[in-house]
Amino acid sequence: MVSLLLIVKNKEFLLFKRSMNGTHPGLFGLCGGTVEKGETPVDALIREVKEEIGMDIFNSNLIKRYNRNGNIMNLFAVVSNDFEEQNIRLNKEHTEWRYFTYYELLNSKETIPTTIEFVNDFLRSYK
């Protein structure tokens, strides 16, 4: 099981470029990771976001739960026009971050393929 976080600010989507050592090397995607034994999906999200980008995340909303061949993926989102990206401290899993507009995501070859699906599900659920 994994928990992933979509960060939205001013109708743009904050994505993180994967380092060359992990899955989807060199592509932009969401931060997050594996739910460890004894953790809830929210606990794992908080821990993973802290590890990967050095920030504490509060008030995330579960957008959708996916089942991909028995692997459960929990998509959470934080919408904040006050998100302070100057506080981002990337760990070794990511090399950079940047905001994408929806149009850029639709046409990007730089993002993990499932990213647009996650954004579309967010847009359908967000009011």
C-alpha cells in the first residue's frame, strides 16, 4: 500500500523530479511512498512527505483509493494558495521540483504517466 500527495497552489500542481536511482528516474511525479506495518495511510503520508521534501503536511484530503493489481494507492491532496515552497528540502529521492499547469501536464513527456490520471481524479472530486 502507498500514500501519495498532490499539492495544488493557484490551480497549478507541484511535482517532484525523481532521482536516477528510483522508480521512474528523471520524471516528475507526486511525493509519497509505502505504508509501513502499523501505520495508517495518513501516518505514512505525513512521514513520507517529511522525509522527501522536509515539510509537515496537515489537512490533506483523501481523493481516491486505487487498486492496481492488488497494490492499494491512496491519493491525498492539499490545496493551499499559501503553500511555502521556500521550505522544501529535497532528499536524495528527488532532484528538483516545479509547478505544472493542467495544460502542461496534458502535453508533458516529463511526468510519470499516472500523474494526469491522479490530477483528473482530483479535479473531478474537488469542489
